[in-house]
Amino acid sequence: MSTPPKSLFTQSTLTTLTHLTHLLHLFHHRNKNQHRHSLWYRHFSSFRKQLNTLHASLTTLHSTPETHLARTRKKAQDRALRSSISARLDFWRDVLVPKWEHAFGQLVADLRFAVLGVVLIAVLAQVCGAVGITGAYEAMAEGEVERVLEEFGREFWGDDGAGGARGRNGGRGGGEDVGEVVRRDEGGDVAQVSTPPAPVVRPAVEEESRDDEQVVPKTSTRPPRKKRRKGGDAIDDLFSGLD
């Protein structure tokens, strides 16, 4: 953000920063005795001083001298002041804002003083939105996403844009289904695609017949034994075996 946005030097931005500066002054007056030795309070003091300096610079830019000589001098001073403001905001974006956000986020994580951390995070977000740092972060994020997409496109498609064929031949993206090759005979007719023979299934009738053969019992060739008649004597018993 070497060139600050034009909205930074408007009267509405100055009014917003004046309100936020007043809030931080009240915050400091309320909590300095209890938290002035805390680690997060050092970052808060740095944030407050930097915001006061920026607010004073913008107030000087919006001031109007009464004499012609003073207005002429102010034009030369304004150019240097704008350059100083731009350098300050670049330093905020690259160094200070991440530190402030981390320190205030740790304060939010501490349940005892989470309310103080939420207030500081909200003020920091409003300040960054007013001076254009939030827009600079969004532009940086969009550029990073575009760069990653371009690298992915070069890796997948190649520099010549022939990555699709390269992927089907075994390169990246080689998991595509390329179909099955069909051969042609000399007459130009399409040959049938050979398929593996289907397994032979024996008919169920044959299996049932075998089961029936196993179930049928074997017939005995021994003649049946005659029943003994009741009331026979000993002579009948002797001659019964001759029948």
C-alpha cells in the first residue's frame, strides 16, 4: 500500500479516527492502574500512540491556514506529510497490525478479561478498515489465491495446455477411463471383442439324480426267515430247517 487510498484523506475518515481515538483514551484512563504492567497493555499503548500520531497528521492535512504565505508553506509540508503517512501505514500493515491482533486475541482467550480483548479487536478492525489496511489485506489474499491457481494449472495442464492428453498417457490425472481398444480385420469389419469363457454350470437334474442314487438303500439277497409257528413240538423244530 505504497499509495494510500483517497478515502484516507476525507473528512469522514478523520471523524471516524477522532471517535476511535477518544474511545482508546477512555480505555486507557479506565484500565491503566490495573493492567499497565501486563504484556498486552504494552501493545495497547503502542497502538494508542500510533493512532494518536496518525490522527494528528490527518488533522494537520485538513487544517486551512489563514495567510497566503502559510498556505504556500503548507503545500510543501503536506507532500512530506502524505509520504510519512503512507510509510507509517505500510509499517502498520507489515509489522504492527499482526502483533496487535495477536496480543488482543490472546487477551480474548483469557476468560477473565475477554471483554477488554473484544473491545480492542473491534477498535483495531475499525481503524484498519478506515485507513485502507483491510482492503490491502484482501487484495494480497486475492493475489495469493490467483498465484496458487496458476501454479496448479501449470502443473496439471502444462505450459502448452496439453495436460489432458499427457494425463491420459500416464502423467498427472492418469486415473481417467480411456475405454477399450477395438481391432479391425482385413475386410474392415469390426472384430468381436474376445471375452473370457463363462464357467460351466452343471444342470441341477444331474446333481439331484446323484443324490437319489446315494439315498436308495441296497436290497438284501438273503431270503426272509420264516416265522416260528406257535404250538410246535420238538420234531417240528428238527424238520423246520429242511423247508
